[in-house]
Amino acid sequence: MICLAGYDLCKSYTDSNQTINVLRKATLEVQESELVCITGKSGSGKSTLLHLLGLLDSPDSGKVMIGGNYVQSTMPEAASIRNLELGFVFQFHYLIEDLTAQENVALPMIISGVSHSKAIANAVSLLNELDLAERITHYPNQLSGGEQQRVALARALINNPKIVLADEPTGNLDPEHSNEIWDMILKLNQERGQTFVIVTHDVANASKAQVTYNLSEGKLEKR
């Protein structure tokens, strides 16, 4: 079953009176429980594509489908879709420094209307699953880079999203912590059936995905 798709996505920007065509009719389909990686050179438009798929931006033309439904970032329900059906992990963790690990993870669930106590309980359970049982009451500045990114991953998973979109999730990490995050992603994909779409420069780890696309000169090609 296709849970996420982008069809004929085009996106351009104007810089100093010059039009830059970032995406030229990019098309991809993501099946439920797939791990999909998108590779390409820096500046090739990978993050732009992820932002379109995640309803953080709108294409000039083309369409995005989530769960078989046509969606747009300008729809009134877009914020709810982003919170409940999509999870996001970025290169920088974007954790709230004044909140503990468990509070950071629980926040999207609290925003969705779940009680504070239930959200915290679910956050603790998820952090335990990601091998952070002893760090749940620590603040971001008390965690290592790999731990911070695992907390960010838990936050992306807390509302049991259909798809997790990750933009260079290990870009700020050393090789050891990078491998930890990739191992965790692979485990979640294989054991939970969690669907991932990951933008990465890491060709070696991208090769572990079921499907890999390469983005070059605005064209998206399946490898």
C-alpha cells in the first residue's frame, strides 16, 4: 500500500533575477513499512523535496498524496496532518533546552490533546525502547549528540506517525554515533514496520534501504 507519494513535483526559486529550477517533475512512491533513502549532492534539492512531502512548503506544480489523499500545506488540516501522521527528524535535534528528554518527547502528544500523564508515560516507554531509560529526566545539554538525536527520533515517533521524514539525521554526528542512529532506524523499520523517508549524504548507510533515489539537476531517479 502506498502511504506517501509525490507526483511531478516542480519547485523553483528566483535568485538575483535568475530562476533556479530545484525540482523538475520529481516523482516517488513510498510503500507502507518501507525505508526509502534520497541521496544527492549538497544543494541538489533533497531538503526541498522533503519539505514538500512533509507539507512544510508547497510545490509550484504537482501533488502530494498521504494515505491516498491529496494534501496541500495550505489546507486548514495541514498542521494536524503534520502532527499526527508525519514525524520529523532534522540534522539538528531542535530539542527545547528547558524541557527534559521525556518532556520533549511527550510534547507533540500533549499538543494533540492527550493528557500530560499519559503523554509522559508513552514518552518514557518509547525512550526505554530507544535505550535511553537512564536519561529520561536529563536536559538536552546533559546528553551526548547521539542521545539528543535519539530523543529527537523518539519525539518524531510519539504520535505513531504513518511516515517519519528525516533530513540528514546523522549529519552532525561522529561516525560512532551516526552508526548508532542508523542501527536504531533499521531496527524500528524492521521490527515496528515504521516507514522512513531519509535524505542523506551517507551512501553506505543509504544502501541498506529497500529503495534508494538519487536527486541530480532537479531529476529524481530510482537506483
